[in-house]
Amino acid sequence: MSINITEMPKLGFGLMRLPTENEKIDHSRVCSMVDEYMKSGLNYFDTAYVYHSGTSEVAARECVVKRYPRDSFYLADKLPAWEMKSAEDRDKIFSEQLERCGVDYFDFYLLHSLEDGSNYDTYERLDCFNWGIQKKAEGKIRHFGFSFHGTPELLEKVLDKHPEVEFVQIQLNYLDWDNPLIQSGKLYNILSSRNIPMIIMEPVKGGTLASLDPENMAILDNAAPGRSAASWALRFVASLPGVMTILSGMSNEEQMRDNIGTFTDFTPLTEPENNAVYQVRDKMLDTPLIGCTSCRYCCDGCPMSISIPDIFTALNTLSRFKEEWRARSFYGSVTSGKGKASDCVGCGQCESVCPQHLEIISLLKTAAEKLESAE
């Protein structure tokens, strides 16, 4: 069953950063957001075994599956390498996911965060590609692929070895196009040359491209006034040929409405608009920032309960705006009742699961020096 990317919803609802209340997913708000999203004619939902510490799949069941006919939406889920020790774990996790989501099949199913080293090695060692094809033959999966955080060389290797893959999910945004760690542009070109449909994650780079400084925003407004920073980032990605669906981890109603507006009567970027985006990108790259996308994979296993992405946000705020009081104030709020950067014990758990391959231990030392030192 081939995928017709022209028939897929361009905006996907990522269930990784849902609104919460008392540290639990706020199902009432999510239901309202789902209703608004579906009413607009969009219907692609993306979850994973580890999102929201395992409760995102339950939210998909309660807010989508129980409330809409099964054939009225697409549901994507993922198999996590780091949760598996044996081949039996594949079916154990998969069965648990079906139960959590309340479905009999997944429209799209991915090997989660395939990258050089342990994750890819685990998927090969446990024969997960053939397993996925078997699940598809059983009708439990409609389309099979993987999400990718590795090198262009590995992507070529995997695609050569597994031509059965129907789609690939990559991180892509205008800031990471030439990023030497992410290499979005190279990954895109490889998939494009093979005519493999792409699902895009992190189109606004964890929110970084949704809140530009006034100088950069003025450049975009001069090219086309009245558009949000996030809409520029989404339109950049959506204007690229071969892109099937763009995931947005919408965590509030305002973000959702803005994103839906971007894809209502969608228009690709014009040449002057593209040039404005490139100008903003070049200016942003002049200020080195920590490339954290706030996926929060690093948080669940941290023995010191350090909110690492939030600490990096404080450090980036200090780097970008040079306003020490703002960065320190934010740092104080996100470490209240939780671990500080200086509490890091250097166990390396965070670095082992970071899709961006950040040197988190070293960066936390820097954060402690800049944000905890006496004024």
C-alpha cells in the first residue's frame, strides 16, 4: 500500500508536548484542541511509547480514539530501542501500545530515533525491520518506517539495506539545514533523490523559531507583514517537495490556531520570502545556541531530577539577549523544587538518549557557572 503524500494532512498533531495540570496531561484541554484540529480537516496524530512518561498514548485513546470513528484519523506510534532487551520485547511493547491507544492497528509505525550506535544496532540485532513487515502483513501496521537522528552515511546504508521502508521521519527546519550535527539538508536531499515520503519533526526547533528577537522578526515582517514567527518556519518546510506531514507539538490553543491558520489556504514561500528566511538564519547562526529541542528524553532517567531542557533555555536566553536578570529569574523558577545544574553527578544517562547528541554534562557545568554564581 503506497502513500500518496498529496492526500495526507500537511500539519500533524504531535502528542509530545501536551498541556498539563499538576504534571498530568489535561485531557479536557486536549479534547478541545483535538476537536478544533479535526474540524479544520486535519487528522494525523503522532504519539510514542515514552512521550509524557508513557501517558501520551493513553491521551490519544481518551481524546481521539474513543471520540472519533477509527477510519476518520491517522495514528502513528513508535517502537523504542532503549526499552528492549530481547526479541520478545517487540511484541510485549507493541501489544501494550495497542492497548494504551485502544486500537487494533496503527496507520503509521516507526522504529523510534534510529541513529548511529546502540539504537540502530538494537533494531538490527532484534530483526525489527522484518518484524515490522510481518506486523504489516498481519494488518497491525498500515505503513512502516523509522524516525532518524543519525548521519547521512547511516541513512544511505539503512535505505540500501531496507528498501521496504515506506517513509522516514527527520528533523528539519531552516536553522538546522546546514547544522553539522543534524545535517537536515543532506538528509532531505537523500530522501528526495529516492522519492521517499518525509514526515518532518522539530519544524520550529523546539520553539526556538517561534519566538524570534525583534530585529529578526522585523526582517520577516518587511517581506510579508502580519505572520507569526512559527508560520514562517512551518511554511519553509511545507514548501519543500516530498514533505508529507509536518509535526507540531502543539501545547496550547493559541499555537494550534496559529498553525491551522498557516495551513488554511496554504501558500509556499516566494523567492523574496525565502531570502528573508535565509537572512534571519544567518543572523541567528552568528549567536551560538545550545541545540536542545526540549524532547525531554533526558529528564525521565535523571537521578537528580534536573529539568535539563529548561536549564538550557535559560542559558540560551543569556546568550541571545544578554539579560542576566531574565535568565537567572527563569533558571530560579525551573529549578525550584528540582535539581540544579550543579547537582549533576555525571552519570551520562542523559547523553545516551539525547537525539541532538549534546554534551549535556559539560553544558550543565557551564550553566552552573553562569547561572548559579554569586552576583
